[in-house]
Amino acid sequence: MLSAICAALTAIAVIGAVIVQRESTRLTGEGAIFLADSGVARDIVSTSEDIDLGVRRARNQLRVEAVSVLDRNDVVAASTSAPLVGGSVHEPLIAMGAAEGRLMALATAIDSDLELDGVVSWPSGSVLYQVVAPFGPERSILLHYDVAQLLGRRTPAPSAGSTPIQLLGLAAIFAFLAGAVLVGHARAAQRHRNISRESEIHRANSIELSRANASLEEARHQAEEALALAEEKIRIRSEFVLMINHELRTPLTSVVTGAELLRSRDLAEPDKTALLDAMVADGSRLQEIIDQILAVARIENRGLSYELTDVPVAEMTQALCLAQPAARVDIELDGVAGTVSTDVGALCLVVGSLVDNAFTHGATSVAVGCTLVPQVDAQIEVGDRPAKAIYVTVSDDGPGIDHEFLPRIFEKFEKSSFSSGTGLGLYMARMIVEALEGSLAVATSPEGTTFQISIPASVIRERVEAMR
């Protein structure tokens, strides 16, 4: 009788250890993810001055498929997906959660196409998780999740540890076996050997399980990194397609239309000359865009490498003077004696690009200067400013740069909404200045913008009479 009781208690202890071990590795549900994400989205949207900008920032930070704001009538007031704006929530459970100010989650088919940066990522009818959460007294936050991506975000619950559980089970087993010895040494010894063998099997299985969990965690990290890289490639591709569509179509249409007019009509000589001039200008614009795209491709594939040599300051300033059209740029250079470590041709290329960029964006006059001390209180700076430097500035009287766009001005394909160009000029200027081991800073206001290039200086002596 006592042996049967000991065997039963032993089986219960082993089963409990297995249950606890399984529970320690069980994945948590999605509720914590929904609560955390909806709280982050509310904070971002509520602190943004523009609700459309707020939902875009929330979507970029949370990496969900879409973020929307519902008004009191369950109508989408703002969304990162344009087709959703102005539409109503058709799913009853989601509408009930929005009306009652409750968190509600449901995996269901979407009613409208879901766009990401103007590209349909999820067509109507796709199954996504939809989560609605209260946002203020009269609005709600609506989040869309990819089901597979949501499952990938789940994390293991904290493990209680298998070794203490197994030791506790072994202790109980040995205690019960000690009692069983009273009724039969032979049967107790045999039972002890059997249980010890089972414990070794459990320990080996636990080690294998730990290794498998580590492998799965590593695979999850690699999948997340690959997904982030794929999303970034998709974003860049979308921006590139939109830029090409906008920048190339207009001049190309002008060239084609002009050619058709020349072929189909007998134009007067002044009209023909004006039309040809416009076609040449648009063709030059196309060539400039293509050259910039090819230059960026070469830079990213091969990198930039310049041979930095010691150049007299006077020689550098003279090159800057000759490189700028005197009729458009007022060059004022301080007379500085000494040498700088740079590539003069690359430096003139950067300064010329900054001057052209200033005129393109509304400046009527531009001044290029060279000083020994910094001239701007930089609002943003890229590259590493040398400890000893000469500072070349490009200042204009244009309308300035929008402060919300300012942090992105040196990124590829980034440009303000209504500006022309490819968004590559300042990106290339940054790459060249960093290759010259200098820095590029900017300060802007409604009265104008100043770019400051810091160039490593080898030797600096007393100032001399300024060169013109």
C-alpha cells in the first residue's frame, strides 16, 4: 500500500515538473502588445501638431501596417493609408469598441485597399488584425497588423528555470523511496534506478529544449532584421518611383510635344527658336537628373576616395573665385595665409552645388566666404568637424528651409513637398565633404540659409590682405 502511494506521489511530482517546464516556455498573448502599441500611438498623435504627421510617425515607430484616427461617428479622420480616409468602420465589434471607448481586437478581412507610401500593400479582402483603442473622449486609435508579423513579435515568458524544479522533484522522489525501503529494499532500489534513468532523460531533453529555444530566438532576430531591411528597400523604391515620375515626366513631355509640333506645323522662325530653346533646356534638365542618379549609384557602389594634399589657402580661394559665375555670386574671402588638406576640385564641386541649390530654391543673391572661425550656429551638422579648420560658407537670402524638413535635408531622395529636383544634391554634397574628412553644417531662418563647410587645415599663420 505504501509503495503504491509513493509511486503515485512520484508520478504527480514528475507531471507537475513537466507542466511547469512547459508553462515557463509558453509564449505570451497579443494583449500586452496591443496595449503597449495603442499607448505609444496615442502619445505620438496627441503630441503632434498635425494629426496626419502624427499617424505617420506612429506607424513608422510601431512598424504596423497602418495607423488611423476615428472620430465620434466611427469615420476615419486621418490615416497613413489614403483609401481609408473618410470611410466608416464596417466591422460591428470594432465599431462597438470605438463607441464604448474599449480596447477591441479582431482578425478579419479589410474593406478597403491598404496603401503604404502610395503603393497598395494589402488589397481589399486581406485578413489583418484590427485593434481599436480609446483616444480622448470623442476619438479612437485604429491599428492594422499583419498576422504573421504580429506572431513574430511575441516573446517567451520569463522562465522559472528547469533545474530547481527537477531538483525539487528528485528530492521528493528520494524521500518517497526512503519510505518504500521500509516495505522492501529490493523493490525500492529497482524503483530508484528507474526514476534516476528518467531524470537523466528529462535533463537531456531540457538541454536540447534550451538549445532549440536559443536557435529559434536567433532565427527570429535574423527574420526581424531581414524584414526591416526589406521595408526600408520598399520605402526607398517607392520614393524613387515617385521622384522619377514627377521629375522626368514633365521635361520629357515638353521635349516630345515640342518635337511633334516641329514635325506637324510650319512654325515661324521666332516660335521655332523659342520652342527649340525650351526643348534644349528640358533636355539638359533630363541629363542633369540622370547624371545625378548615376553619380549616386557610383558613390554607393564604389565609395568615394580623394587624395588629400596640402594646398595653399590663396590657391584654394582663387579656385573658388574662378569656379563661381561673378554675375550671380558675391564672393567675399578673408585673406588667410597657410595650407589646407583637401581636394580643391571636389571642394569647388560642393560649393557650386550649394550655390545652384540656393538659386533653385528662391534666392536672389548668394555670398561665398572663407574664414578662420565658425560663422554659423549650426542647427544640424553632418561629418566630423576638424580640430583645426578653415570654414567656407555659402549664404543666401532665400526663404529658408522648413524646420520639420531640416533633419532630413542630407538624406537621399528627401526634398520638401513643393520643391523641384531629385533630392540628391545635398546628399552628394554630404558624401563628398565626409570623404574630404570635414563637416557640413547648416543654419536657416526666414531671412536666408547659410551652409558652412569645415576643411582640415594643416598650417595657419597670421591673416594677410584679402584676395579678391
